[in-house]
Amino acid sequence: MSYVRAAALSELEEDTPKRVEIDGTPVSLVRTEGEVFAINDICSHANVSLSEGEVEDCSIECWLHGSSFDLRTGKPSGLPATRPVPVYPVKIEGDDVLVSVTQEP
């Protein structure tokens, strides 16, 4: 698994998504409940940026139609979305947030 520096931990505000692009993949980084999560930034229902939505209870809500996605699994927890979005492994090294968007063979 190949990790890439996505941001500085100090750049991430609690419960405020930050959009980054890693190897051409749009990713929303979210610092919440003492952890950092990386989830694909594109809503599976409406093809809009999830990083513009709200974070609550380890979920991110799409700003357009209100679909919610679990930050740990990517599974939708609120309609109208029915398909999950990818989540990515995160490592913290010092102040660096490292994310892997590559799939293992």
C-alpha cells in the first residue's frame, strides 16, 4: 500500500471537511472524534463534493440532497443515496496526514 502526504494535521479543523486531490482522486479529509478519516469526495447519489457538507456523529452529509455517509465505512446512512463511497486508509506521522488511495493487488 502506497501512502501519500495529503495535508498537515494542523490544517484540519475539527468537524470541518477539507478537500484534497491525491493521485487524481478527490478526497475529503475529516478530523473528528479524535481521528482523521479519508473518504472519496464525490457523493454516490448526486456527483457533488461531500467536503461542502456537514460532519456529525462520524458521518458526513451531502449538502445537496442530505445523504449521509459513515466516515469509517463509506456506507450511506441516509437516503437518497443507496451506494457507498470509497474510504481510504490514513496514517499520521508527526504533523503529516498520509492517505493511500491505491488498491492492493
